[in-house]
Amino acid sequence: MTATATTPREVRLELLVGRKVFDAAGECVGRIEEVRAEVDGPDHVVREFHVGKLAVFERLLEGRLLRALLRRLSGHRLWTGYAVSWQEMDLSDPVRPRVRRRKAELKRLDA
């Protein structure tokens, strides 16, 4: 019997966190620092990945106040981070995750 329905792909998140992510042009976007998921029945479904230096602090200290403080103290461009939706992330090779868009087109965490 041939299965025609697709099944959800499972990827071990602990193996993704810390991996460098590259955009569609091959430019480094940053490392996966946080994964945002929602409970969907018995499962957890990934909604977006937070990538970059700002995502590290967001994960550790959680909050907008910290982002504002970092921007104020060190300059706006030093601490960048991006929210990448699960649809934009290519995990066909989990060792080398890629974003399907260019870095300039991604949603910034400080936006």
C-alpha cells in the first residue's frame, strides 16, 4: 500500500539550537538561539525560530526592556536578531539549516 498523505517531519530541537543559519544568498544570519512553539493537542508545533545575537539575550533574560537597554548602551546595529517563521526555515539538512529568504527580508526582533 502506498501512502499519499504526508506526515509531519520531526527534527530534534536540541540538535538545532546553536547551529549557524544561512540565508538564500549564503550570508550568515546567526545561530538558532530560541525556538517558539505552541501546544496543539498532544503535540508541540514550532511557529518560529529566533536567530542572532539579540536572540541569545532574549532567551536568557526574556523581555523588551532588555532589548531597549542593549540598543541604548551599545548601539542599534550591534545586537541584531531575527524571527524566522517555520515556513521560511529549510531544515532538509538539520546540520546546515537555511532560510529561504535573504537576511534583509527577515523580520527583526527589535522591530
